[in-house]
Amino acid sequence: MPAAQFFSALSCLEDYLSRYARCKEAFPEHARASPLRARRLLDRLGAPDGRFAVVRVVGTKGKGSTAAMLEAVLRAAGYRTGLYTSPHLHTPRERIRVNGFPIGRLDFAAGLRALLPELEESLGWDIGPATLFEGLTALAMAHFARQGVDVAVVEAGMGGRSDATHALRPVLTVLTPISLDHQGYLGETLEAIAQEKAGAIPEGGAVASARQPPEAWEVVVAHALRVGATVHVAGESPVGTVGLAGRYQQENARLAALAVELLRAQGWAIPERALREGLRAVCWPGRLEVVAGHPLTVVDGAHNPVAAAALAVALREAGFLERRPCALVVGASADKDLVGLLRPLVPLVDLVLPTRAAHHRAVDECKLAALVEGCGIPVCPIAPVSRALWEARKWCGPKGFVCVTGSFFVVAEAREALGLAVREPWPEPASSDLPGGHGRAIMPGNPAPPRGQS
């Protein structure tokens, strides 16, 4: 019964999205009004976000990991927590968690049913129809209110001031490192992207910031001065054991620790023990995650050049590259800096297997292969991801090493192919759009492994 109700609600959502797609075209500035639409949805649902505290995490890289760390610390301190993140790996229910557990199918279906009348009405709004991401944001906040959470850690989507989560009123804003990504939406320069991200800082608010590139930092400070906000910067002191591997996760942990310090200053009771326990216990799949052995296989959702460079450093430091031979299974979205993504990783391995996830934004594996040819590294384009992973593992043998990366879509399919998760349906965007764009519901199953795969 829960499954039937879940799929029925998704079918109704798919119907709405087909009409949203046609209606949206009449609003050229549709993206800029996202916080206004999200706020209107929230108010029509009774302003559920006013019943708990919100900590909002904005930035380019490390948002999900930092949010997960902070939520784990707050939970260890005894608070009832909500966690809202995107994208998901295997099911949309991963995006909405209470005390570490994803929203159940029945609750998700009930939330969608309550939201759908408001989405239908939004088709006639003067600020344009509500997007999928805006609707999910409202659904998540309503669920957190019903579940009686004390505090919700909310990860922004790709934007800042134009993001649906900007409709919320955070007690603290956490700003992760800013770098180039989503230039088609946020701007072509680091300064332009920083302006968009810094615009998320509320008037008079407190901000916990990671160390930023100089161009981004100037923008952040200037905006903070204009709105009377106070910006605190994470230090470089060790924070102890972190449950997520990689040096860059230490940077995320230091930022989470700074956020804890600022929350303490507001009166939140978060003992040092909770900080240590939360950071040690945090679990966040798809980030330098060991998913199989013999050969050792790691997945990581590095989807831009900065993340790829950090992954390359982490692979060296972890000693993974000492295993030979090494293979790289890589797939990416077509709107990414593909050369910048490949550059730090290709020289590390003995074979590159470009692949393509089952997603409309995925770049063709042969196009990726063409970018690798001439580097002196053998290249073998293979799709789908399950087949590329199987071939890589077979080629490397039990003593080798396989790294799967390039996008979370690729990581998700690799985890599913290894039997670590089962995908649930979700409306996938049918054309380029901001998060929560229109789409069609897909119900992909796990591809059958090639003959001979264990």
C-alpha cells in the first residue's frame, strides 16, 4: 500500500509538471522569483518553517557534506533534527531526513497530496508557476514541522539569493568554498558567482564561512557590510576524527565546528562530546566511498574541476593509487568543464573508461573519449555505467583499483549496479532548467549485469 500511494502521488506530480513546462515559458525572469514562489507556497501551507530553527548551507563545494556533519553533531547533542539536501542518489526521499532517517513513502505521498493543490494554483500566479525544487522545499519544511524537529539544516540548491531556500529565515548561514560551477545560471566569473552566493546572507545575520578565494572573499565582505551581517572564518586547527575520508572533508569539518561555535553563542547547548561524536559518526554516501574490494572500488561525485583536483589529492593521500593497475570510470553532464574535470584525474590511471549515465544532461561517452585521446592513456568508451564498471573491474583484477566519478548520476548507477541501493522513480528534467525544473517521470531499474559478472 505505501508503494502504491507513493507512485500514485508521483503520477499526479508528473501531470502537474507537464503543464508547468508550458506555462513557465511566459515568464522570462522565472528563475529570479524562486524565493517569492517558495515563500508563497510555505505561507499557504501555514508557514511551517516558523516552527523550528533553520541553518542554511550555501556555497559551491562541500555543501552536502558540511550539512550532513552539522546535522550529525546537532543530533548527537540531543536535538531532533531535519536535514534537507539535493540532489539525491537513489530516491527523492533521501533529500528529506528526520533524525537521520529518510522520509517514508506514506509521509512523502501525503506531503505531495497536500502540496499539489497549491502547485496547481501556482499555474496562474503573476510570478510564474512553482518549480519542482520549490515544491520540495515547502514539502520538506512541512514534514519537519509535523515531525516536531528542533532545528533543520538546509542545503541550498545551485543558487544563493535566487534559490528557493532563500525564502527561509535562518538563524545561521554557513558559506562553503565558492568556485566556478553552473556558470550558465550563476555567472561566468568567480566574482559573479560569489555575488549570487553572498546574496544569501540575510540582513544582520551571522555567517560561518570557509576560507574563500580572494576574488570571492571581497564580494562576500562587501555584501556583509551592506546588510550588517557578521562573517566568521573557519580556522585551520584539526578537529579530530571525521567519518568521511579525504583532506577536503577536514576543511568541511572545521566549517561545521565553526557553525557549532556560533550556535553555542546563540544559546544552543552543544557539548564538545557531541561535536566529536557527530563528526566521527557522519555518513554521506558517494563521497570518496569505498564500495567494493578485489579490486578496490571507490565512488566520488566530483563534478567540477575543483572537486576533481581535490579527489586526485585524496586518492594519492589514501594510498589507493599504489594498487595497480588503476582504471577511471568517468561520466559527466554536458554543461560541465569537461577538460578541467578530466585534467587532474587522467594522468593518475592506466585506463580511462568514459561512460554515460541515464540522464538527459549526460555527455556522450565518445565525446569524453575524444578529450582523453592523445594523452597517452588507453581509453575505452562504454555505456551504460554498469557495463563500464564491470569492464573496469574485470580489467584491473583483484589487486587493482577502480575510481568512478564525474557526476552523482554516475555514482548512483555504480552503487546500484553493485547492489548497494535500488532506484526509486522521480521526474527527471526533460530540458535544461534550474533545480526542480519540469520533466517526465522515469522508473529505471538496475540494468542487468553482463554475462559473467558476479
